[in-house]
Amino acid sequence: MAELAAAPPFPPPRPPAESAAVSIHHLSKQFDDRTVVDDLSLEVPRGSFFGLVGPNGAGKTTTLNVLTGMLRPDGGAVRIAGRDVWPDPAGIKSMIGVVPDGLLLFERLTGAEMLQYAGMLRGLSEADVIARSASLLEVLGLVDDAGKLIVDYSHGMKKKTALGAALIHRPEVLVLDEPFESIDPVSAVNIRTVLERFIIGGGTVLMSSHVMDLVERLCTHVAVIAEGRILAAGPVDVVRAGQRLEDAFIHLVGGRAVTSGELDWLDGDRAR
């Protein structure tokens, strides 16, 4: 297998980057001959709830995997809280919490053991691990199932456990890939409260989602990505420009609406 080339060094920081929790500069990534991320640049302000939205295959997950140190870019660079990711990816990972779309959990541990393990891995004291694990299990609605093996959890319960593991060390930046998928409404409200409290405390959330209504209600900032490029980015009100975010998104990505004459066979008797 060919050795991966090192990413180019990050250029001298520009003034806007000083206040950025995440700064992405001319990022590119290819798989075989297909460009998935194409010269993408983006800044995520500190203390923001930032939504990354786009169609399937737009490059959202690849971008998140690069900025969290799980995937090396072919060009460009990423900074987290002013530090370049690739010279010290292990050091960067200590500053972030990640809930990937494909959950990575030790399923032969119980939910409580998973949170405790995550806390110890992050170097927390025993007292902090115990206290924080207990409070996260309570807030996330996992107390009754804390002693069960994760392999027996539903997908939603696994997602909540992953969120707890990502939060336990109080990271500077929390990266979430479709965090509300398979989450019941009550748990969703609790998770929103946790994330909002995290931001009030000075944290930053970067979340990818397909649910425009959710992004519009939760996020302070949003970026629309398609074919590996940023089409629009900024405060939610600026990007949606006086319309629903969903309508602005469809206009930006060039989506098409189904016309009244298409699929008329679905109308059944009404079509006759």
C-alpha cells in the first residue's frame, strides 16, 4: 500500500481564525478518482452551535472525519482551537468529543462501564469519573439500563451512550454526525438541553444533520455543502435569507420538486 502523503502545512492564521473553534483551509480528499471534498474552506466560531447540511454524498462525513483526525486529507489543513490537527492528532483528540455516524463502542461493556472507561481514558480522577458518569446516565435516561451490556442496547440507547462518552471530559469542541437519528422525542429534548448548556459554558458544537427543521431551531450558524464544496455559510438567518432553511437549502443545492403530472398512478382511483 502506498504511504499517505503528509498534509501541507497550515498557512499563517488570518485574523478571523483567531476566534474560530474550527478552521478549515482549502481541504480536499479523494477516494480513487472521485473527489469527495473539493477545496473546502470553513470557519466555525467559538461558542456556536454550527450545523453542516447537505445531500447524501455531499462530503459531510468525510469532512468531519478529517477534522477529527480519523482521516488524513489529500490537501489543505484543519485547525482545532488554533492548533493544526495533523502534526499532533493525539493531542487534538484530547480537545474534542466525537459521536460518529457509525457508532464506535465496546459492546461487551455495560453502559456505565463505557462511560467510566471513557473518563479514565481521558485522564479524569476516579471521583470525577464516578460523579460525571452518574450524572450523564441520569440526564440521558440510561440509569435503568446502566448495568446492561451495550450489545443489547437499541440504536438510540447506543447513540446516547456515545454522546455521554464524548462529553465526559468536557471537550472544547463536540463533533456530532446525525446525533438525533433514532432518538425518541423525550431523549431528544434532554440531549438538546445538555448541548445548550455545553455551549453556554463556552463549548462549541459542530453537527451534521439532514433534518432542516432541527438545524433551523437548534443552530446559530449553518453551512450548506454539496459535491464537496461550501455553497453558503454563516448565521442561520443570513443563510436562509427570510425563508425556511429547507427552501433555501433546496434552492442552493438545485433540488427539484415532483410535479403534479408525475407518478399519477399513485393517486389510485382519484387518477381515473
